[in-house]
Amino acid sequence: MKVPKTNQLGVQIKDGLFYKFTGFRDQDVVSLTNFFQNTFGVTVEEKQLSVTGRNWGEVDLNGL
């Protein structure tokens, strides 16, 4: 995920816990993507976050 001035990696493990790691540079994204594809066989998704405080839409959370 792209957050202001840096990138963030979110990892959800099997028991449902979600970990966030921040501070990655733009050039680190390709290396991390390749690592996760080659090591774990998972596809990394890139998401843009709205961090301006504006939100047009609704949030639907399932399972909480």
C-alpha cells in the first residue's frame, strides 16, 4: 500500500492477525513482490489509500 511519503506492507496470517510494516521505498516494492511470489507463491496487491481525510462511500466490514 502506498501511504504518505512511503510504502506499507500488510500481512495477514492464518489465524487472522494482521501485521503492518511501513517505511519501504518505491524501489523496494519490486523486490518485496518478487520475494513473496517466489517464497510463498502469493500475489502481492498494490492498493492506494485515501489519507486526506476525505471518504466518498461506505465501509462494509464482515466478520467483526
